[in-house]
Amino acid sequence: ATGSRPARVAIVGSGPAGFYAAARLLSKHDKATVDMYEKLPVPFGLARYGVAPDHPEVKNCEDKFTEVATSPRFNFVGNVDLGNDLPLSALKPHYDAILFAYGASKDKELGIPGEKATRSVHSARAFVGWYNGLPEHRDLDPDLTGEEAVVIGQGNVALDVARILLSDVEALRSTDIADYALEKLSKSKIKRVRVVGRRGPLQASFTIKEVRELLQLPSVSFDPIAKDVFPPESVINALPRAQKRLMQLLAKGSANDPKTSPKSWSLDFLLSPDSLHWSPIHPYHLTHAKFSRNELDPSDPYNPTSKVTPKYLSSGKPAMVNLPASVFFRSVGYKSLPLPGLEDLGIQFDTQRGVISNDGFGRVKSLSGSGEPRKLPDGSVITHLPGLYCAGWVKRGPTGVIASTMTDAFTTADTIIQDLTSHTSSAGSLLHAPRDSTGLGWDGVKEEAERRGLRPTSWKDWQRIDAVERERGLQKGKVRDKFGRVEDMLQVL
Ligand code: FAD
């Protein structure tokens, strides 16, 4: 498509999806160049700001990403919030392809009264961002002065929240947890964390490693799971291996002597949040959360996909229960939003699923129906917009670990390479960028960024910030001491 000049690809987002796609593009297409645009001055997305500080081995992927960035065909453009600071349309004339890998910048809500954020009601996304030093949540200041925490949702993020709340701060001190969070957690009075799910143990989405970590926390006991919600042994023995081992672990954990430690946690099943309640005397003190009880489909209660329905008392009233709560976290999933300007590029966003509509291989679906028809594996036909792609959580939805994000990003990168190659003899660039080699890529966009007074950060700038964070960390006996504010990051440059 691009003759002898490079095939210029813009990647929006520098998380695992962006970096794995860049790695693949640069290694498989020797003329590809990548400009990676990132909202924050620093790279790595949720690898830096989501993955828990006590999971340093998961962050090893950053070494691979750093290696990618050594390529002379790679360029990092940080501190540019695309769609807000700079319109997407400013990119289009300068690239052969644009790949959206901007993740999920919001979280799902419960839609219950009292959910609005206060010092005692938070999304897990905000809390995780807070303890990981994400500038957006630097000032969260969660109220940890009470003893009872309730976390809604039973995925691994909910367990991360529970573990950080219950961990001995000394065990976190040498990690890259934000200093201010460590300080606050050291004064936390939280003694009990309830991790509450709508459905039963077989329907929970946490995995064995995260449950085991919580069960093994020193000085923290596990309150046994009520026998009546737990599947019988005959059902457990017939489960697929991973789920069977998880259930066996929960059964073993439930057999321990409860309440032997100052702190405890529990998994509470079959409860849907109904409302939050504050003290009539101290209106800022959350006292409890009210839940309606659920029951699993009685004809098929041990099917992992079994749905729940509200449980009713013999009086015909819904069965309700109150759980004490001094602080409340919802952890029911992240959510992607359409970037401002996506529509102007003709891109369809599936608001229901919270993803950029795509063909599963990363080709973006056209909003108007104009574009190139393409047959999907299921036989249906979509029209896609040549030159526009997506990868990662904004493509698949906000689920999946870094390994599955990598596989997904590789698929999209292979699609881009295939399209760039198959357009060799046609009209030129997939996005119809001018065929001459001037003013393309970041060189073409830079002027517009400067005109708007932006202060983009380069990879060198990140290396400087990284070095200072590590230096500061060394003095405090920790891996790194992150800057919690964008101004402070820019200050060291
Ligand atoms: P992200 O990592 O979110 O990256 C998106 C990037 O795009 C971000 O850097 C963002 O700042 C940037 N961006 C957003 N908007 C714009 C814009 N307008 N302009 C420019 N840039 C923009 N996986 C594991 O394997 N192990 C774990 O232990 C683990 N723990 C996790 C803990 C939490 C709390 C969460 C939420 C996830 C965890 N995961 C874990 C999953 C893993 O983080 C994801 O699979 C992966 O990060 C998704 O990658 P992504 O690139 O699609 O999105």
C-alpha cells in the first residue's frame, strides 16, 4: 500500500493491547512504523495502574514493552488525550492505519439509591486507581475509619480490593503501592470484608490463585460459606478440573475454625444490592447496605450458567437482609466509552456491550454501512472501514487477563498487516493518506498538537520519570515511588 515509504500506524493507548500489537507489527512488517498515543505522560495502562502492587510478577510484561520501545520505528506520544486534547480527525490524514486500544475508562454502576460517590462509597476502579497512584484518583481519600467493608462483585478485581484492605501494610511497603495509600491503609480500622455476589459459588468469576492468596493472608480468617448455598460433593467431583479445584479450596477454607483472627473476610452469595443507608445522627457515616435475597433456578441450581430470581417469604414479601457497612465498593466491571470523534470517522460503537463494533479480527465496523463488505465466520456480512482497527478491552469488552489481551492484540496486528499487504496494488494508503513521504505520522500531527498548546511526552521523557520514580523508591526501600500527579511527572522533565 505504501510503496517504498513506511506503513505508518497510529496506536491509541499504551496498555498491553497497544504494546503487544506494536510488537507484532514491528516484528512482522519491516516497513511498519508505530506512533503510540497515550493520554497519560507515562505508558503501560492497567499493567501500571490496575494490576495489584503485590503482584509484581504480572508487571514483568513491562520489560517486553520496554524492549518494543527500543525499535527505531517506534515512537511514544504521551500526555495527549485523543478525542479531547486533539481531535481524532487530526490523525487520519497522516496514517495508513489507526488502531484503537484505549481500554475501559469507566466502570459499571449498580443503579441503586445512595450509590453516588462519597468518602464511603467507591467504585473498585477508583479505589484500585487510588492505591496504584493513578492521577485521576489521587484525591479519592476513602473512609477507612469504620470496621466493615462490603465489596459488590465476585471477580478477581473484587478480591484485589479485599486483599489490599486486609493485608498487613508491612507486606505492601516494599511494593510500588502509592505512598499516600500506604499511609492511609496503615491507619485503616477495617476488620471485616464481605465480598458479595448475586449468584452462587459456581457462578462466581474469581480464580483459584486470588482466592488462595486471601485464604493465606496472615492474621486474617475466612468465615465459612453457608452449607445451604454450597454445591454437594457429588456435584463438585463432576466439575471440570479448574472449577473443581476452586470449589475444593473453598470447601477446605470453610472447614477451618472461624473467627480466630482479628480480621476476617467472607464470600456472601445470592444477594443483590438494594440500597445504602446512613446514620441518622451522623449523615456522612454509612451504616449498612440492604440486599434482596436471590435463589438459583431450583430445577438446575448447580449449572454454572444458572440464573437467579428474587426469593420471596411465605408472606409474599421479598426476602431482604442488611449487612453492616462502613465503606462500600462496587466491583461489577469496567466499561469502555466511545472516544469523542469516533462517529465522525464513521465508526460504530456498541453501547450495549461497551465495545467498538468489529469483526472479531479487529476490523472496525462502519456506522453508515459504507465501507468494504466482509464475511464473518458465522456467515453474516459486515461493512468495515479500511484502515481502522481495535484491540484489547475496547474490542472484546473489559474481561480477560494480560495473556488473553496479548493473543487478541496479535490477531488485530495480523489483520492490519494482511490489509496493508493486500492493498499494495490499489489506491495507496488504507486511510487514503497522501502517498508522498512528507508530513506523515507524528511529524504531520505535531504542528496541530503544538498549536493547541499540548506538551507531549516522549519515550525519553518516560525514561526520565521512570528513573526518578525508581530513585525515590530506592530511598524508601520500595520498587518505585510513583508520582501521583501529572504536574509532578512533568516537573521532573
Ligand atoms: P488498558 O490496560 O486499560 O490500556 C489502555 C490505555 O489507553 C491506557 O494507558 C489509557 O490511559 C489509554 N487511553 C485511554 N483513553 C485514551 C485516549 N483518549 N487517548 C490516548 N490514550 C488513551 N491481568 C493479569 O494478567 N493479571 C493481573 O493480576 C491482572 N490484574 C488486574 C487488576 C485490575 C484491577 C484490572 C482492572 C485488570 C487486571 N488485569 C490483570 C487485566 C489486564 O489489566 C487487562 O487484560 C489489560 O490491561 C487490558 O489491556 P488494554 O490495553 O486493552 O487496556
